[in-house]
Amino acid sequence: MTKTIQDREDARTWHEHYDPLAPKAGDIAPAFELRNINGEDPVRLSDFRGKKPMALVFGSFT
């Protein structure tokens, strides 16, 4: 990428151009599994289907 994304519209344009197969707003999230830092205790997104909405936040907090 040669420029910094400055706003939501830039991000949307980049996303639509570079990853047309990625889920879009309103799509059902793809199945995935996460494990804790030790590689244990898997949690699947499907474990939460039908329950209250949830948010996943990814990032570095160091």
C-alpha cells in the first residue's frame, strides 16, 4: 500500500478493491476458532450463535 488510509471512505475503497471476497456489513461472519496464548481452550464463533451480540477487538495493547 502506497498511501495511508485517512478515513472510512478510503478504508472502504481499499477493502473493496483488494479483498472483494471478504465479508461485507450484514453478512454472516465466517466460522473461525481462537485459542488462548498457550494454544489451548479453543473458542469457536459458532459457540455464540443465537446468543446476545458480541464484539471482538484485536490489537496490541503494549
